[in-house]
Amino acid sequence: MPQRALDRLHAFLAFVTERPVSLYAAAVLRIGYGLLYLVFLLREFPHRNEMWGPGSPWTPTLARQMFDQSGWASVLTLSDSQVYFEVCYVLALVTCALFLLGWRTRAVSVLFAVVVVSFHARAIFMADGGDNLMVLMTVYLVFTACGRRWSLDARRTRLQASAGKTAGPGGDGLRRHLGDARIILTTVLHNCGMFVIAAQVCFLYGCAGLYKVQGPKWSDGTALHYVLNIDLFRPWPELSQMIAGHHVLIAVVGYLTVLVQVAFPFVLFGRFKYPVLVLLLGMHVNIAVLMGLPLFSGAMVVADAAFLPDRFYRNLERLWQRTIRRTGGMGAEIPVGTLPAAVPTQPSPK
């Protein structure tokens, strides 16, 4: 028994330190959140000064006073100058675009986290669940190797490898040991970051489902009826009113919502995960359309994508390449997925 336990411990340590997991899922999170926040900032560009700038009713002075109590921070409150705010806004757009494309991802991921936290803290009373989730996810992504797939960094690594310019952790003595330690450290941080992301999503769904179970409106199946009749979250009143008239349908959907959210953390290691993810996708699409919360729904859909295995994304990549090849695309011969620069070729755990 002690030997078996030691063998399992050794296998677990090898798994954590030698094999980066879910590299494609991390890339999807990077692309998804980078695209979401870029679209969000572009959409609010005409209203930027009223939301985050010096012309906002929630002035920078009021924001700084609140930061003293809440502990938040924002680069937008370092100056009350309009020019400074405009420069910050343009840099935020550039940062989102670079993070989406995966250029120098290690450094840009830190800048992207600073951008999201700064804009969230500057107008914290205008935030919703999507903003809160994006703040958490962007901080977690700083520790992951989210630029090793589907990125400009991956393309640069592939070109360097084809030209024979890739530098490994070669050398003797201290330099070689430092290179090995760097590989182990980045792998451990990536795996821990992906685990924390998965745990955060499970915690979110589990708590949401359990809180719904305690509510009398969810127990009697009338919760969605009241949700569909809230004027503040009803961008399409006629559509909401039409759906609210089907009492049996909204009662069934309400019970199914609670069941799926409570069951989500318990079905991740089986085949029931896939139909649950499909149901969650439908739920978030309905929230985006019927309640007018596209940022929240988009953030949740991207988070759910972290639970799809890498083989799913590899198959999707091959399908895309075949489609490009059939249509005579110029990039058909260039593989999108590339090997990471610092980690040797290893089989995927998924």
C-alpha cells in the first residue's frame, strides 16, 4: 500500500509538472474574452466619457474615495485629464486586440487584466455578473499558457522551429537547470490556473442552482414568469410577453435550469457533460436575447468552453483546414496548432 501510494503520488506530480493540460481550451478563453471586451469597448465608444471618463456622474474623486474603502484600483483615476483618459482608452483597445491575437501573450495578458480591472472598478455600479466573471477569468489567465495555440506567438514558434532557430534549455550547469526549472514552473502555473478556472465555474453554477432551490418562486415554477416581466431586462417586450404566456413551458424550463446548474459539477467526468453544456449554451443564448445581457452570456459561454477536451478543438482545427483546402485557401498548408516553445511534444490528457 505505501508503494502504491508513492507511485500514484509520483504519477500525479509528473502529470502536474510535465504535461500542460487544455492548451486549446486556454486559447479559446483568451480569444473569447479578448474579443468580448474589445467589442464591449467599441460598442461603448460613443458613451465612454459618461461611463468611465472625467465627465461621468461618478467622478474620479468619488471613485478614489470608494477605492479607499473597497480596496479596488484603476489606472483611469490616476489623472482627471480628458487627454489622459482618451490615451488610456485607445491603449485599452490595442491591448484587447493584441491579447485576442496572442502577441507576446505573457506580458499582454497582464496588461489585459489591468485593463479589465481598471474599467470594472471605475464604473463598478454599472457592472453585472458578466463583468465580475471577466475580472476573475482575466486574472486567472495571467498564470496560464494561453498563447501556445491559435496565436501569433504559436505562429512565431512554428516559423522559428522550421528555420532551426528554436533555442532549447541547452547548455551546461546553471543555465540548463534554470531552463528546466522555467519549464516546470510555467507548466505548474498553467495547470493550476486551468484548475482554478474550472473550479470557479463549477462553484458559480453550483451556488446559483442551490440558491434557486431555496427560492419559493423557483420551487413553484413561476420564477421565469416574473423574470420575463421585468421592464429593466426586457429589450423585446412583445417576445417576452409571448413566451411568458406559455406557463407550462416556462415552468419546465425553470425546473430544468435548476437541475442543470446543480448537476453541472457532478457530470464533468462523464458523457453527460456534453448535453449539459448544450443546455447551458441554450440558456445563455436566451438570457442574452430575452434579458438583454449579452456580455454576461458571452462570458459564461466562453467559460463553459474550458470544459471541452483538446481533442474536440483539434478535430475542429482539422475540419477548418479541410474546409480551407477545399475552397482553395492560401493558408491550407499552414497548421494552426503549433508546438509550444518551451515544452517538448507530449500527448494530450484529453
